[in-house]
Amino acid sequence: MAKTLAPVYARLGRYAFEDKDWKAAAALLDEADALMIERLQQEWRVGNEQVGLLYRAFQPALRLAAQLRFFLATNDKARKSLPDALERTFAGLQSAMLGDTALAMQASIRNSILREPDLRNAIERRDGARSRLTQMAATEAMVPSKLPWVIAARRAAAEGEIAEASTVIAERLAVSEDFAALVPSTIDQAAAVLAKDEALAVLHAGSNNVFGFVLRPDRKPFLFVSKIGQSELSDRVTQLRRDAASFGAVDMANAAALYDVLLKPAEAELTGVGHLIVIADGPLPGLPWAMLATGASSARLGGGKAAEVRGAKPIVGGDDAGGADWASQPFLIRRFPVSLAPSVSSLVAQRPGLAVSQATKPFLGVGNPLLRGRRAASEIEIATLFSRDGGVDAAALSDLAPLPETAIELSALAGSLGAGPGDLLLGERATETELSVRSLADYRVLAFATHGILAGEVGGTAEPGLVLSPESGAAGRDGYLSLSEIMSLRLDADLVILSACNTGGADGRPRAEWMSGLARGFIAAGARQLLVTLWSIPSEPTVRLTTGMTAAYAAEPGLGWSRALQRAVASMLDSPATPIEAHPASWASFTVLGVDALRR
């Protein structure tokens, strides 16, 4: 019934909004949201793994409701008659933007709760008592009891057990259990998990507008609407990514235009910010945020002699990249670092009680698998590596090009973090068996440097995954660490570095958001944060950036991974060892995703 009625209520809310009947519009949107959220919560609490499919069915109505609420909250006349408009808008945005990565994060929270014996026992006792109450009510309705005092005593006993178990649950959890059950967070709850120099930007890409909700811990929320169609927004994001990844010309006017749409309306609110946490949907998680241009620019930079010029003298690059003055460009990373969080509720649920990893070993690196081919993953017909049922052809997998440079990357990382040769799984040791016999929860930082395969590149039922060394004769050890296998890992890592190609990419399903591929698996496995890439980067700048980042973090652990990344990028811009290191292709691909511990 919710699937039928909720969209109807949302459309009626739009008609009431167009008639300027603000209270009626808000009431109808409340009805729509209540139906959808209640149904989603029911399915989530009973462990229905298809809750993602149900969410996607509701998403058009959730998006419509959220956007209408946003217009109500930014309309002076409407807001006067709706005192809770801001709170409702914040909740509506969260519901409309809850994607697969956010669901994976929620599942990780939920699974960590269930692993604790005392808490699991309390939840089972509470749920069992609730079931008995339901059965008693059904039995009493069909067969009226001649001993009502017996029924009353049984009911009181069940209610007492529910109360006792609920107390145990509440005492254990830093926040309400409902935060792991798809309940939107309030504005105050979100502000409470931000440090004084942090800001949270929730950016929703609608069909014709970007809706921005910016939150600082010591200020009132700031809302804005930027007029841009989702098609144009997607094209601009794609073009910026394509420009940067090519090591060629970069349209800085496009980088400035995207900044103007996404963050400039809130520029005054972001003054003094040292770290921006972004929660975004649509094409925005795939945006290289670090290279947005915060100042006016109309040139196409770094394009060599063939550079296109629009109203400004080009800075020579391309084949003559050494002449490109990238260090002087007004990149956003110069102002503050940006990290991506899957959802507001995951931030609120995890951050207050989140401690740094308790792992005792500093680092584990996996890479340079035994491969004998000459072609990169991007140069081979990926679908030929898999059978129709999703199985992997180990021989075909071995035809991928070897990656000897990844051994250099991982060795450099191990050295910077104080790890030894025994903490590197390279060549014939880069296998599923080696991973399975190790306690991966013992490592604070893990890095995978190998070929990454995206689901959009394969056929049949194959999943995205990482290429490892094939093992002959080992059942189930096909040299391919699939998404479902990644999700089954047990991690206690502060950071997982994925320097395989396109590790931030979508998982190939229709409408899958950018960070829902391999990143989703590692979040569900227990990684707090990930360093993912939006495109492939050569070994030299990768080593410079990742070792610079880990060195900055080791020198000042309170810095956080986002700020450590910012320092590494600044070093590459200001003191590049080679001309290509300062080009955005070398550093803008790296994105920090996930939730870190709150640092006051």
C-alpha cells in the first residue's frame, strides 16, 4: 500500500504547494514520508536484504517531497506558518539521498552491534518478548480468555522483559538504536558531531536545481538553491574528470563554474573552515572536489600549444607541462580539504563513540599480482574474463598486464608507516589464501594496489572486484576478490587505500552512485575511511602522494586523513619532483571517503 499511496500524497503535496497552501502541502508531504520511512524501517529491522530495492522504488517520491520541503523552507511566507520547516527539510534530504554506500555504512553499524554478545542477547530477548505480545493479542482476539488475570500477568511479564532489554540496549549505545535503522538525524544531532572548524554540506542534485544545506556547529543552517539541470551538471563533472585524467588541458572555467554552483553561495558560511564534509548524490560523489577553482578563471590551462583560450592567456602545459603554473591556481584544496561521508545518520551514529583503530600492526600491503599479459584492464574486453554465471576465468585473468610498479608503491608505504617485508603480500603471495589466513583486523592501514574491475565492465552476474594472483587447484581461490568477498572481511582499519584503477566507481547497476562499488564493500567490512581514486594514476605521483599523506598523519595523528591529504597535495603543487606531479591528474583523483573520529 505504501508503494501506491506515498507517490500520490507527494504529488498532492506539489499541487497544494503550487496553490500556495503551505500547511496543506506540508501535511501531505508528512503523510508521504511517514508511509515510506515506516515501511523502510520495518524491512530493515527484520533483516530484509532487499531493502535497497524497496528504497529505489520509493526514491522518486522521496526526492519530490524533499525538494518541495526545501522550497517551503526557503520561502519567507511559508516558513512563518511552518515553524519546523528547517528540521523537516533536513530530514527529507537525508531520506531522499540515502544511497547504497550509506546503506552499507548502516549495515556495518548494525553488524557491529550484533557482534557484541550482551547486546545481541538483549536484542533477541526484546524481540522475542515483542513477538509473544503479538501472539497473545492475536490469540485473545480469536479465543477470548476465561482467565484474564493470567493473560494480564503474561503481558506484564513480556512488557517487563522488553523494558529491561531496552534499558541494556540504551545504556550500551551512545545514540539511539534507531540511528542504525534509517531514522534521519536532527539538525542539533548533526551539529554536535562537528568540530569547531568543520562544516557539513548536504548537496542534493535535483532535475533542475542543486539544493544545498550547510551546517556549522555554532551557526544557524544556511540553505541555497542553484539553478542547473542534472544533465548539465553531469556533463560538467564528467568533462572536468576527463580533462584532469588526460594529463592535458584543463578547462578551469568549468572548474570555476562548478564551484560557483556548488559552494560559492555558501562562501561566507565557509569562512574559517578547516575541513568540509560533503554528503552528495547524483554525479557529485564522482567530482574531483579538490580541483574546483575558487577564483574566477576563463582559461583552458595546461593544454600545450594547442590549448583553447577563452578570454585569457593560456598557461602552457600538455607536452610542455613543465611550464604550467599549477601552483598559482585557486584550487579548493588550498582553502580546505573535502571528505565524503555516505550519510548524515552514519556520521551521527558512528562519530561520537568512534575510536581510532585498536589494531596493533601498522600496515598491510597487497599488490603486484602474478600476471603475464601486456594489456591493462582498460585495454581488454573485460567481459571475456567471466562466465555467464559470474565465475572467473583464471587463465584469462592472468592475461592482464603485470603491475611491477605497485611493489614500489607498497614498499614505500610500508617504510613510511614502520612496517616490514612480512607485511607485504606481493607477487605469488598476493592471494586470497594469504588474506584468509591473516587476521586483517590487526592492521591499522591496508592498501590494495592492483587492477580494479568495475561491474559495468563485466557481463552476466559478475561483481566488481580486485585482481589478485590466481591459485591453481585451490577451490574458490580464482584470483578475484569480489565485492561480496570484500564485504565479508573483518577489518578494524583507520584507512584502506585503494590505488587500483577507478576504485571509487559505481557498481554497474542502473542509477548506482559513484561510491557504491568497491568502496561500499570495504565500508561494510569495517573500514572507517578509504582513500579511493576516480581514475588511474602513474606510480611516481601515487608514491609521492600516499607516502606524503601517511607521513603527515604519522607526524600529527590528530590531523586526520583529509588534512594529511591536503598537506601532501600542497607539497606536490609547491615542490613537484617532476613536471607531472603538479598537474591535477596526479592528485585530484584521490578522495577520502567515510567517517573519522571527532577531533575537538
